[in-house]
Amino acid sequence: MIDYPIVVVEWEDITSNTEPWLCLAEALELKPARMTTIGWLIADNEDSIIVASSLGDEKEVGDVNCIPKSVIKTKRTVAPSK
């Protein structure tokens, strides 16, 4: 199995409304969504990190998220790589 550290990442994502029209007051109440991603940190690049929530025996990865560093609020390692 591939060995990477396990991280918890809190980050902000866009929020939208499914209604085609909103009153201005409702639109002004929209806030970014606070997200939490937990998984193996498979890459830490200059502008982003890549986290996979599933690892396979044959070097497969699943439920992969590429998160821009500009939206990350916190990142902590909960299990270091071996």
C-alpha cells in the first residue's frame, strides 16, 4: 500500500443558490461554505494540495480532492507517513 500522511483540512468553498432570481437582501446573506476533508495527503504543491480519501493496493486512489491553498483555513496531520 502507498504510504502518505493522513490530514484534516478545513477550507472554504463557493456557495450558490439554485433559484434563478433572489432578492438583493437574500443574495447579500450568502456566505462561503466551510468544508472539512480527511484523507491521505498525496501531493503538496506550490498552489494546491491533493487529498485522497481512499487508497487501493495497486496504487489506485479514490475520492480525490485538489484544494487550492488560497482557500485552506487549517491543515493538520493526524497520522504521519511511516
